[in-house]
Amino acid sequence: MGSGGRLKIERVIGNNVLLVLDEATGQELVLLGKGIGFASKDASPLLADDPRIEKRFRLDDRDQMKDYQTLLEGIPAEAIRISERIIELAAERFERQMNYKLYLALPSHIHFAVYRLKNGMDIVNPFLYETKMIFTREYEIACEAAAMIRETYRVDIPEDEIGFLSYHIHSGIADVSVGQIIKYTHLINSLVAAIEQRGRIRIPREGTDYARLIAHFRYMIERIVNRKTTPNPFMREIKKTRRQEYALAVELSKLMQEQLHTKIPEDEIGYMVMHLYRLFQALSSTP
């Protein structure tokens, strides 16, 4: 895109986000930049080399473009302003650029959540406890976000909704869809249930053993999905000496494989065995 190119502003999404049309190529773009939308007006031109542009994203998929247009229709300015404050807070706390899709998804989520709450509709998050433990930092930011929403809309924000806000914040950090986050959290819940059923045990939810276990599952799932597994130097010894835990780990890996639609590396099964052994030892020594 040359320095003389002109961008037609189709929508000011917020102070830091614009939806534009590249007049030279006919491509639709999402632009991110500090204050780029603050002084802009719809349909006014913008130079392609404007120094305020920090990132640009091309929307090639016409269906995706329609989804974004539909998503933005009818979203009030308050929801967009609150979303920007939340995103800026998260970017500052995590010291990283948030995924641009969050600028589009978060206002829609907040708008719909407020609508449901004001109309007495329940918001139920079946994985709230796990969410607090897996996404601790995100949950803290979501609590602050809930206070912003409460102050603006004069509506109480339940913990279940704070959990969903946590998913959106993590989605913006990790570039993973909210649907995938919920799917992975559900998988972790299923793995814990399988361990308790097969091992005929109950893992205290308030204990450190549970926190360690679900933290291991969270990072294991991320490694498997991103194909970043590291070799397990204890693999041969584990299979010989920890046969009972190994059999359970293989069973859990099959459950993971069904949900993630990918083969679970043998090294990851070995790391799972190590965590299971530590867990069973800790629980057996508990009075």
C-alpha cells in the first residue's frame, strides 16, 4: 500500500479502532492505533501512511465481513467505550497487544449480557470455579470490568458473567476463540471427573493438589494444540514403574484425543503419569 493511498472510513468502532475501505484495492481493513478513531468521522478519508496506524488487518472473507458488520450494528457507544477501557487495562496488565477481534467481540458480548440481566434472564457458567483457578489474572481484570459495567448500566454483574468476561480477556491475549476456551475448560472438567471415578477418590477443590492438576491440564492442552511438546526423559522408567498411573493416563489421553481431534504425544502421557502419581501420593497421605 503506497504512501499516497486513501482509506475510506466506513465505521468508527471506537477511539482506537476503525473499519475502512482501501479505495485502491477495494479491500476492507480493520485499523488499530492509539486515538485513531477519536477525531475521525464516518466516510472521511484517511491516508494509508497515517502515523497513528499501528496495525492493520485485512478481511478477505466476505462472510466474515458480514459477520462483523452485523456484530457492530446496534451496539451502543457505551459498550464500545467500556470495551476499550477493559482492553487497555488488560493490555497494560499483560504487557502485550490484544487480538484485534476482541475490539469487535467484547462490545457485542457486554451489550447482550446487559440486555439479559436487565430482563431477568439467568447467566449460568458451569465452570466458574475452574475459571477462577485457570484464568486467575484474567478473572481479576474481569472483576474490574464488571465494576465498570455496573457503574455505567446500573445493573449487578453476577460471578457467572465475570467468568465469561474472563474468557473474552483470555481470548484477546492468547488468540483463541471463546468457544475453544469453554471447550478446553469443559475437557479439563471431564478429565478430573474421570480421574475421580477411576481412582475412586474425591479431589478437594479448595486444595493445592486440585490447582496443580488443572494448571497442568491447561498448559498440556495448549502445548498439544500448538504442537510444542517437549521430550520426556523419564518415559522408559515411567512405563515400567508406574503402570497403574500409566494405564489411567492412556485412558485420559483417549478422552483428550476425542475432544481435541489430534493424537496425544507419548511424552505428554508421561508427564500426565508424573502428575497422577504425585496427586495419588498427596491424597493418600491426607488424614
